[in-house]
Amino acid sequence: MEFVVDSMLGDIARWLRMLGQDTLYSSKFEDWRILKIAEKEGRIIVTRDRGLFARAKKKGLKVVLVELGRVEEQIAEVALRTGMELSFDPNKTRCPYCNTRLVKLSKAEALSLLPAKVVSAYDEFWRCPKCGRIYWQGSHWRTINEVLKRANAIIKLRGFSK
Ligand SMILES: [Zn+2]
């Protein structure tokens, strides 16, 4: 799935990228620019702004309105509206900062880039080929599965109440 996220929702943009979704985001995106990107590239708009939501609807664009709240509630809303699956696959994830698909590192490569203490404590490492950030499970991604569990619980509850 491909998204463009409004400038107020940086957290959601990072989450969508971690879930492997191609997500454009900038804190400087103005509404007209978001509408243009969505129109041109067929991306789904995610916004908290009712005005932008209404304008997107009018243009016949796909758009999800999220409320102010916790990130698990917001990603649950996106999943409910789009059918996006809420599961985490480290081999499909994107860099939360620049949206680039991560590549897996071998232990030897990880050793040349990280302290030996870190490399010996974890099994798998990924690197963003664009911005160079390195990721491993147990640090940056520690809470991902917990948040997804809560988000999936919200979806189940909402599914029953409909
Ligand atoms: Zn990156």
C-alpha cells in the first residue's frame, strides 16, 4: 500500500514505514501538495485535518481521518479503513526516517559497523542503504510487537461493535 501522511502525523508515518508501507511524509507538506501527490501517485492520504479530509473526499481520493490519540488507535484506524495488515516483518520493513527498504547485514558486516558488544547480543541487523542508519531487534524495535498487539485488539473490539 502507498500512503502520503499529513505534516502533523510524523509518528504514524514512521509506523507505516516500519510496517513496510511506502509512505511519503514531510513536516513541511502543505495541504495542496498532499492532495497533488495523492492524485498523481494514487496514494492514500492519512490526516487529522477535517478540512483536508473533506477536500480529498470531494476529489474522489482515498483518505483516512484519524483522531488525536495513541498510536495504536491511529494505526488500527488506518488498518480498519484500508485493509492494511498489522503485522511486522523485519525483512519488508522500511527506514522510519527516509522510507527506504532496509537491507539485511551479515554478522561480519554488522561487526564492521557496530560495537562488538551489540553484535554479540543480537542476531539480526539491517541497514538503510540511503541514510546509513542501522537497526536491530531488541532496541529500536522492542515495542513494535506490543503496540501491534494492542492495535489488533482494538480492531477486534471495533469489529464486534459494528
Ligand atoms: Zn534511512
